[in-house]
Amino acid sequence: MPVSEWMTFVVAITVLTITPGLDTVLVIRNTSRGGWKDGVTSSFGICSGLFVHATLSAVGISFILVQSAWLFQTIKLAGAAYLIYLGFCSLKSGFRSGALGIIGNEQISSNQFNLRRSFAEGFLSNVLNPKTAIFYLAFLPQFINPEGSAISQAFILAGIHFLLAMVWQSSLSLLIERAKNWLAKPKTNQWLQSLTGFVMVALGLQLLLSKNIRL
């Protein structure tokens, strides 16, 4: 692939990565819950899911998702339901930390960190997001040489996306960790958990109710 095409891909994927969305919301939510380890592990799960979409795109399964209304709607409903579930978990956490005068001494602490949970939340939120599948289906083929191995090329492109996203999301998580004194305040933690919860539920409902997925 010519250097100009590589640069086009890097610029486009960088813009996509730093644009606030579900990934950003999840990293912020989990960092506020369990510190930078929680955020970075969630980011690793999110970015690992990119290789699933790259594989599906390369072998043409993502194309089947576009063509099969029943299968596509099933994936869409699963992704929307998972987003709404995560949102309600955040709202529940925010309610417990501040409602009815029950305000504890909650802080960003690695004691709340669970590696398996953080990775699974990041991985599932990415894999169950049909927007990512459609994006990879539409975007990756533009940079794949049909004379070469589609899977290997897709993995290289996904690897670049993986590195960029990990750097960005991990930096975001560390930045939030630096602000832990502010975030440790019960009212601030309640506000952040509630806000991210509302955003996740809204994203899930938008995905659930949308007739067409637009990028």
C-alpha cells in the first residue's frame, strides 16, 4: 500500500479514535470505579475486539450482517441491551453513593479493580457494537490489496488502530487518575457515575430504536 494511503488510514483512524463515543464513556466510567488499572484493562478489552471485527470483515461475515436483516437485528439488539445494562449499573452506583443521604467515603481505588470484569466489559461493548462491524466492513477494504492476504492485511490495519486507541484511552485513564482527589469527592463521583450511566443508556436506546445505523 502506498505511503499516501497509509497516512490516510492513520489520520482517519486517529480522528475516529479521539472522537468521544461509547469507548470514551466506558473508559471514564471504569476508571472512576477502579482507578487507572480498571480503565486501561477496559481499553485493552475494547481494542482486542477490533481484531474480531477485522476478521469478520476479511472473511465477509460482516457483509452477511448487512444482508441478513434477522441476523443484523439480533446483533443490534444484543449490543443495545448490553449498553443499557452497563448504563443502569452506573446509575445504580451513582444512586448508592449519594441518594437518600447515603454518602460514603468512596474513592478511586484499585481495590475495586477486577481484571476479568474490566476486560470483559470492554471486549463485549466493542464486539456487540454493530456500528464498529459496519465501519470495518466499509473502511478496511479500501486499504486492502486484493492480490494479498485479506486477513493478514486486516490484522495489520486493526493492529495500528489497536495501538492508537490504547495510547489515547490509556492516557485518558491516567489523566482521570491524576484528578482522583476531585473525583474522590462523593458528590463528584455520584455525578460522574450518573452522567456516564445516562449517556450509556441513551446510546443503547438510540441504537435500539434506530432504523438504520449511520456512521
